Amino acid sequence: MMSDKYDLQAVEAKWRAEWERPRVNGARVYAWNPTESRDTSYVIDTPPPTVSGYLHMGHIYSYTQTDLIARFQRMAGKNVCYPIGFDDNGLPTERLVEKVRGIRAADMSRADFIKICHEVVQESEQDFRNLFSAIALSVDWALEYQTISPHSMKTSQSSVLDLFNKGHLTRKPQPSLWDPADRTALAQAEVVEKEMPGFMWDVNFGLEGGGTVTIATTRPELIGACGALLIHPDHPKAGELLGRNAISPLYGVPVPILADEKADPEKGTGIVMCCTFGDTTDIEWWHQHGLPTRVIVDHSGRMTDMPEFGGADWPSVDLEKAREAIAALKGLTVKQAKTKVVELLEAAGVLGVKQEVKRMVPCAERSGAPLEIIVTPQWFVKVLDKKAALIEKGRQINWHPDYMRVRYEIWVENLKWDWCISRQRYFGVPFPFWYSKRPGEEGKILAAHPDDLPVNPLVDLPRGYEAHEVEPDPDVMDTWATSSVSPQINSHGVAEGMMIDPDRHAKLFPSHLRPQAHEIIRTWAFYTIVKAMLHEDKAPWQDIAISGWCLAEDRSKMSKSKGNVVTPHSLLEKYGADCVRYWTATSRLGLDTALSEDVLKIGKRLTTKLWNAARFVGGHIADLGDAPTTPKADAAAGLVTGALDKWILAKLARTLQTATDENAKYEYADALNAVERFFWDAFCDNYLELVKGRAYGDVGGEADKASARYALFHTLETVLRLFAPVLPFMTEEIYQGLFTARHDKAGSIHARGYWPKAEDMVIDEAAEATGDAAVAILAAVRKAKSLAKVSLKTPVARLTVAPGPSAPADVAALLAPVKDDLLFAGGVQEFAVVESLPEGGEALDTDDGAFRILAVLAAPAA
RNA sequence: GGGCGCGUAGCUCAGCGGUAGAGCACUACGUUGACAUCGUAGUGGUCACAGGUUCGAUCCCUGUCGCGCCCA
């Protein structure tokens, strides 16, 4: 039995709880079955949301799109493995914790800080669980993981150990991107370019043997770190300068003048200085020309006292003056130092023109601080030597939409740095390494034994060593170093010799689908491909589905600062999960979508219509029990005899075909559209009106009525299943309410294998043509009434039908099987099929051009 | 500066070689026994612009302009 009104809140709460209870053969509806083989599985590499973020519409948008795919695959018969995880380690979480608790990691013990991180993370994870449950994600909660859990740490450390053993991981002091605010190294992907106003100064260097040379620089504070001057070989002054030494101002350091094509003769004076390190070009020159390393900025972004200055590698022609400059600058931030150096240069009379320029400054994505390039020992995954192989791996994956692959390839082609995975932070996965202090092997890297993972080198020891013999590696991994093994965290294995459960790994890796957003193609997708390739020379997934962003209604980005953020909770409360899911289902993969209340209202209209149509059908099929089998079998058994009934079943079969094909291609929006059109146009607007005469017993006999009831039964049941991935709550409520006999057998409408089957459907082409004709003529009759501005109830005294331009051969024979239904639905009193319409009266063509009709309306009732 | 995507009815979008589609909005009519959270019908577009290919272009090619994103 169904109530008149759909009680949204109560129904959603009921099924949320029910789906988590063991129901189908003792298992939960969405449970993955670990005993089955890989052949029947469908494995999803779900994005673990970063718990440091706040809940926004984007989460609903992208996670629901994945859920639509998961639900289809499950209903279509796959053993779906749909895990969920939380990315809770790393710098983003540390920053969140410092903010919400008003503390600083640097002010407390490492252990205390980590403890607080765990607390904050718990609260945040519960918010996500509630949201995901509210929108009915069909994830298997038994597969939940955290990237900071011991299991994830073990997987992540196994990964690093495997890369180390295979020679893909190196640790050496080399120039690294450094965030002086958070005091940690960063990877290329965490850099954002910000346009900042600044100045370019001309500065005069002296020349050995007399004279001066003028360079242009935006970073005069680095003059002390200068190792050479560069000039383009075609520069007019190249001839006189090349081969000579310049003398840096303030410090008096002799530096060679070298030729390089990369020194832009159009920029500034056309002569630049190369320092340790102003930018990435400096690093190239430093490598290429074998320049000395001259460090003058420390890890906190302040000027050092340059202890090596004055030595053999760092000579000066005027040590005393240089020491004055060093003393004046020591301890200043880079920014303060810039001002001071300019003053000193001015006082020394070597400062030339100052020009205002806008420049792009590389900054840390998280802290926003301008980056320095500092030489520190860091762990790098070697990727620069593998660009071609990485692009090839990307091409083995099906990208949806395909053009997103280009973004990946462009990123790989433009890589400038190996992947730096070490961070000088606290809340993360530690490296499973120590450095030996044993005499004779000082500095040797000692790796943990795979069986001992996870290890904390600050507490644990490498096999065979005493505490006093080792120095632990103090760093933690970047959060991407762990999230990049999300498929392996779920599959419980990384590589040969690094397996927790080889059987499970073989079943779950590679996964079938990676869903994710496009802005992290260069990070998460890229890093995951790197890991899978280096560990097992595999692509990590078969398909990758890229979702777009959820924009505000005006198509601008939602952001707190703009105040245009719509929270998921307000929408869920107002419209319910089914309507919100409907909104996400209407836009395809890859496209950004504006949040639209209009679309939500359409969803509302659809669910209301579905509820009411089901109430109507329910009234006519209640006593059928589970006597109906399948449309095909019931038709073959002579239970479905009406032409219109065969017509709606044929349209249903075609709709199923489209919906199945589109869903299999991840085109859930096209699938939904096909089902919606069938439900609204064919079923509600036409079939239900045409079938009422027989359903209520006003037309035909018992067999005709039974035929109608069987067709109503099958059509509604199938439509519910087709809508089930998009509207899980309402379809379950109706299904459990009306199809109780079937529900006893199998459980939830969302159960595995519940997608309708093409082989159970039946298409009768003759009946289809007859039904199409009935629908076209009914529409023309309605149009005649609408044009006459009368009620649709107004009877038609006489309806005459003649062949139109594209008429079928025998109109009378075609219409015969539906004549009674048609006349009843149209309120027609007298009916005739003729060769051509009589003169006079307003004839109408049907939309398909098959017929011309003349409807003479009865006088309206008084 | 490079790459990618997008510009179709007032709005949100589909179509992608053969006389322009849907929903919303708007207008008119209508409470018909599932539904007024409704029904039926209608109005509405030189498919951003300019060239080219073709018998024929919204659809393919080239260029221009505008918007968005990614990367320098």
C-alpha cells in the first residue's frame, strides 16, 4: 500500500538504515564478495576526500556521479568493490589542526601534536560519513580506510621500499622547492604562480682589469650567492666581456662571464646573474656550467652568516667590506634583505635604473609564501627519465572524456623536477629508513625489513642495529606519496615481495575505474600512474572518469570569500537526496555544472510524478502477486494480448537497450534522459490515458483487462529498476511497497543483478506501429480540443481519419486493434476511416504525417 | 606565451553532414476517476562571427572574437 503523499524525510531515513543491515543472503546490499574471482568484479578506486576540506556541493556532485556508475554495474550483475577512504595525513591536515585548535606544531612535542591531529580528523571524518550516507553512496563501509592508518602506512612504506630497492628512489642534497613558511620541501605540483608587483634594478659589477658591466635583476638580495654572469652570445657586448671575470658589488667575489642562449638579450640589460638559486633557470646553468653552490638563505627564508665565505671556493677581493655586508644582512628575511641590499648598493654607487615590473613568483599552494630554492637532502622519485613510458601508460587507460588525457600528457611533457616526496613535517607516514653511524659505513642508508612494516624510525630500529648505531630519517612523506597507492591500499599489495594478501591483490588490482576531478590530474592521477608503473609496470586502472566542478548559479566558482556557497545540507533538506542526485545525473562527465534550482525542481516534479503513477498502477496490480514472470514469457503465454500493451512493452524494451548501452559507456545522463522520456511521454502521457478504459473495465472483457494489468505490472517494475541508480530512495520505497512478493525473494531493488534483462523483453513490431498510430491520432484529437479551447473531457461527436502523406498501407486494419482504447480515451462517439476527408471543417495532420483527422466536437455540456 | 574545453530558444543543456530539439520560463485553454508538486496546446533560434570544403554545414577545415580551466 502506498500513501497519498511521499514522506521524504521518513522514507530516506528508513532506507538509509535498512541498506546497511545484512539482508541479501546474510550480506549487506552493497557488500563486496571477496570469495569471487576477478572476472565478475568491478573495482572502483574511490577518491579519499581530504578531511581538511569543508563539505561542499562538489563532493555531492562528483561522488554521486561515481555512485550512479557503481549502482548500474552492481545491478547489471558485477561484484562491485566500492571502497571509501579518508585522506587524513599530511600538511593540509596539520594546517587545519593548527587553525581550529589555535596551536602551532613547532611549539609542542611531535607525539602530542600527532595525537591532536588524530582527534580533529575523527570529527571531520564523521561529517563526511554523514554526508555520504545522506546522498546514498552505495559504498561498502566495511572497506573504509584512512591514509594515516597502520595499514595505509604499511602500504605506503612498502611502496617506498620497493622503489628504493628498484633504484627509482634517491636521497641526496639537491636544489629543492622550499616553503619557508611551513619549513618544508614541496613538489612541483604544489607550486602556484602568483603575479606580484616588483622592481628590476640595474646593478653595476666591476670587471677584473678595470671597467664595469651592468646586469639587471629582480632579486638583488641574492648578489652574495652569485656564481656567474650570463650573456647571450649575440649580445653586442659579448665579444668584449666573454672570458673575463666580473667582480660582484658589496662582496667583491670574482665571477666568470659566460655565454648562454637562455639569457634574453631583450630583457633588462641583456646580462643576468646566476645565483644559488633564484629560479629554475639558475639551476640549469648551475648544472650545465658546473657553478659553485653558494648558500646565503636558510630554511626559514632568512639570510645566513655565510660561514663558507672567504674560503677557496668562495673568494673575495675585499673580505673586510664583504663581512660588513654579511653582518648587516644576517638574520633578515629575504624581503627585508632586498630593501637593505638596495640601500647598500645605492650607498656604494653601483645602483642604476629601477624599473617597475610585474613578475610571476612561484609560491606555495598551501601557505601562499614565495618559495625559495634551497639545497637540502630530500627523497626524490625519479620520473624525468621516464616521460615517454609514463605517457604510454596513460594511453593504456580509457579516459572519460577522452580529451582529459591531453592534460595528463602535457603535464608529463613539461615536468621539470623529479617527484620530491619528503616533507619536513609531523603528521604523515615516516620513511622506513635510518642512517648508519657504524664505523666504516657512516651515512649508509638502512632500510626496514618488509615484514617489519609499518615502522616508525624514531622509535623502531633496523634489524641488527642498536639505537646508538643509527640516525633515524626524521622526515614524513608528502600526502600524495600515500594517496598515490590508493588502489594498492585496497588491494593489499604493492609489488612482488611487498604483498599483504597476494590473492586479494590479484583480484583488485588494477582497478576498473578511477573517478576524480580534473584539477588533480597532474597530482593524484599522475602520481598513481607513476607508482603502478614503477611497481608492476601496469596501468593502475582500466578507465578514468573525470568529473567537472559544481559552480554557483551564476557560473562563477563557489567560494567562501564570495559568499556564494550553497551547502549540501540545505539542499538535501529542501529537496531530498533523490532530487539532488537527479541534478548530478543530468550532467555528463567532464563538464562543469552550475548548481541550478530549476533542475532540482524538475527532479522534484519527476519524483512526484513517479509516486503518483505508481499509486495508480498499484491500484490495478495489487492482487496479481508475483504471477507475472517476464514480459516475454507472459506475452508468449497469451497473457498480454492488447496491442497497446505490446506497444508499451516494445517501447520499454527499446528504452532498456538505450539505458543499458549508455550506462555501460558511463553516459548516465543519456541513460537517464531515455528513461525519463519513456516514463513521461510514452507511459504517463499516452499509455496510462489509453489503458484506463480497459483497466477500469469500461472497455473490453476480462482478458483485455488482465492484459492491461500485466503490462502495467511489468512496465512499472522495469521503470523503477531503470530509475533505481538515480533515485534510490523512492524506487526502493515503491518497489518494496508494491512488489512485495518479488521482494521476498531477492531483497532490495538495488541488489546485484537487478538491472532488467534484454532477453526478458519483447518487441512486437506490428503492435508497435499500431500503438504509434493511436498515440499520434490521440495527440491530434487533443490538439483539436486545445485549439477549440475546450476541456479535454469534451466528447468528439465524430472522428474521421484519412491517410496522410506518409500513410501506411491499410489504415483501417492498422487501427483496428486499438480502436476501442482510442475512442474511449478521446471521448469519441462516432468513428470512420476514409480515403480522403470531406470538405469543410478544420482538418489536422498528425505530427508524423501519417494521418489527417477531422474531429467534430460535441456541443459542450451545459 | 602554450594546451584543452565551451559559445545552439530568455535560462540550463542535448544534437554534430540532409528542412533546428528537450526541460524550465512565458502565453492560452482545461480541475479528465494517479498527479494543480497537474494536464493539453502554443509563442520563441540568420545554431558567436568570417572564410573554405561539399549538391547540401549548427555539425568538417581555417581564422577571428568572447568565456572558463590547466600549464608556462
